[in-house]
Amino acid sequence: MASQAADGPDTVVASRRSKITPEREREFFDAVLEQIRECGYDAVTMEGVAATTRCSKSTLYRQWKNKTQFVVAALRANRRARFAGIDTGSLAEDLRRAARAAGEWSGKDTRLLQALGHAITQDPELKRALRETLVEPEVAALREILRRGVERGEVRADNPALEYVPAQMFGVLRIRLVLDGEYAGPDYMVRFVEAAVLPALGLD
Amino acid sequence: MASQAADGPDTVVASRRSKITPEREREFFDAVLEQIRECGYDAVTMEGVAATTRCSKSTLYRQWKNKTQFVVAALRANRRARFAGIDTGSLAEDLRRAARAAGEWSGKDTRLLQALGHAITQDPELKRALRETLVEPEVAALREILRRGVERGEVRADNPALEYVPAQMFGVLRIRLVLDGEYAGPDYMVRFVEAAVLPALGLD
DNA sequence: TCATCGATACGGTACCGTACCGATACGGCA
DNA sequence: TGCCGTATCGGTACGGTACCGTATCGATGA
């Protein structure tokens, strides 16, 4: 958080004298995200995080103004782009890889999204943080996969199904818990892509 | 439910002498469901429902043991089957109608599902009630639409895309808020069906 | 007549965010 | 290099707020 100072990226924080190491900070972030996954956003408490990380509430409140800021910081620190490395040269195979990767987080990011699903409708800042960290990077990577497929001529640029691929993937990923009572795993996602997404794109 | 009546010679059924009319009960149910949609399940309070319906907490607690039972009762009373009447004789048209109908609830059932999304992972009873009232009737109706299409020979019974139609419909419906910041309306859903679902089924 | 109504008061619990406490380790300076 | 000054540490106590679920009340209507 303080490391986003105006100077270089890895410049040591000169102003703050916090004794909290980056590893310790990550413990806080991991703890709060896990509590969100387990209990839901509303039920997460600063006291709970303090207890599980064996720090004091004071410490948390010294670093972050309130729960929202704390969670936003945790989300931002958790940003990753899981689809980014996928580029096999074949659109169908790229989509299979993406489906597999998506299915593999079900125990993590999907639960997080599930737990934050309603909170983001109430807190714009939280919504923005979630979109920037969990949604947009993955959607962008997925659209990049599709763009390369179009560029290679595997699918026509005006295929209307292209637009809905991200919604299909993330939608199916997320709805399975409600429909079937379990999270969508890699196998399920790959089967879904092969059965529904690829045919709609005119691929096999 | 208030009667433990193990010893009383009186009626076991506890002759419901409640002055609460069915219309009044529906006010309670509507109020609690609307509060869930607006504030989320965790944030709903019996005091809030009592206030907005201008009844007393005592009244609510006389009828229902606690918040969970109250919400479960409200869900059960809200059960409907919105896809049930759809039968145009054409699978493609049936799916368009279903998509339009689905898009039309976005302001209601989808928000409810969104708000309950995490709560159902914690409370099995709530999960079951939600599935029985919001999920299963619609999925069953949708599968019935598909079954008729197969029967008419519009799509082969072994088309693997068949299995994923419900997941796609409800998944896309639900994920749009996260992806695009707005709920999926009827037009969006119809376009999605025409662009992705029908092609995967080999229609059009 | 009397159970149920709405209203309200109650004790209990939980968490917020702040304030205060010694203990400690960082970091500037001799 | 070694020693202090001091900010931050973990722990805890605090007042304030909110809601739970129960109990009690006079009024009401089947």
C-alpha cells in the first residue's frame, strides 16, 4: 500500500516506519480473504482477522482506515492474471486450457466472487477493486485468446458467439454451485467448452 | 409450529387462531425478500422487517422460530414456475421466450439469488429452499422445453450441448452484473441465446 | 372471553473504532 | 560499532451501536 509511493517501484518506504514485513502483510491479506470465502463479506470482522493472525486490532486500524479499505487492499495485492500465459497456437486448445485453469480456481477465486457477490452491489469501491483484480484481467486475457483465434482465421470476426464467451465461461463456473450443489471443476469446464462453446464458434 | 403439544388433550394442530390474513402474511414475505435483495441476507433483521411492515417483532417470532425459518417460509410462498407455460412448438422460439422471461426477472429473482448466493453455502436448509423454489422448477421447465425439441427431432438427443443449456442461461443471467456492471435484460438474453445457445444446438 | 395483536422494554451478545498500556526493535547519531 | 530515543508492536479496556430473542403490557376482535 505505502509502496505505491512516487519514487521507484522497489524503493524502500522511507516515510513509514511500519514493522510489518511484506510477508506479514500477506498473512493479513490471506486471512481476510479466507474469512470472506468462509463466512461472507458481511460476517468478516476485524477482530476475527486480528485473532487468526495474532495481531491486535490496533495494528490493522493503523494500516487501513476500515474494513472496506482493508479488503480492497487485500484484493489488490491478490491480483493475478491466470489466463495470461495461455497461447498454444490453436483457439480450441487455448479455450480448453482456459477452461481447465478456470475450473482449478473454483476453490479460491470463485468462492471469493460468490462471497463478495452481493457486497459489490452496495459498495462501489469494493466493486471496482473486485473488477480490477478478479474480473477484468481474466476477461481481457480471454478476449486476447479469442482475438488471436480470429487473427489466425480460425473463427470469423463477426461471429456473434465471440462476444458471449467470457460470460459463458464465468457464468457457468459460478452458477454450478447453485444448480448442482458443487463447484465446477476442470473436467466439467473442459467438457462444457467442448460441448457448447466450441460448437457455437464453429470449432470442433 | 408453536405447539409442542405432547400432553395437552387439546388439538395437536394448535388450531391456528392467528389473526394474520394470507394477504398480511404475503406482506411479511414480500418485505423480507425485498430486504434480502436490497441489503443481503446477513444484513436482514427481524426488526427491519417488523418496522417496514409495521408489525411487532413478537408477531414475527410467534409465527416463525427465527430468521432462517422466516426466510425459508417466504421463499416457499414465493415459488413460481416462470418457464412453465412456454410451448410454441419450436425449440428455438421456446428458448427465445425462455430467455426473454429470464431477462425480465433480473430485477427480482436474480437479485434474490445474488443476495442469497453465499448464505446458501452456510445454511443447508436455506439452500434446499432456494433450490426448490427458484432453481429446480425453472431448470425442470427448461429441460422440458429441450426434451420436447428432441422429441420433435429438432435436435439430436445425444447433442452434448443440451446438458449445458440451463447452466448457460442462468450463469450468463447471473454473471452479467459482475462482468458489465448491469443486470442482463430480455434483449441481452435473447441475443445470447441466438448467438451462442442455438448455434451450439445446431439450430438456425 | 381470551388468544393474538402492536408496542416496547429488557438482558445478552457481538463488533465497531479509539485509546491506553508496557515491550520491543528500528534507525539515527556519537 | 554500539547505544538511545521513539514509533510501532501486541494486548486490552472502553463506550457506542445494533440486533437477537424473550417478556410484558393494554387494546382488540373472533
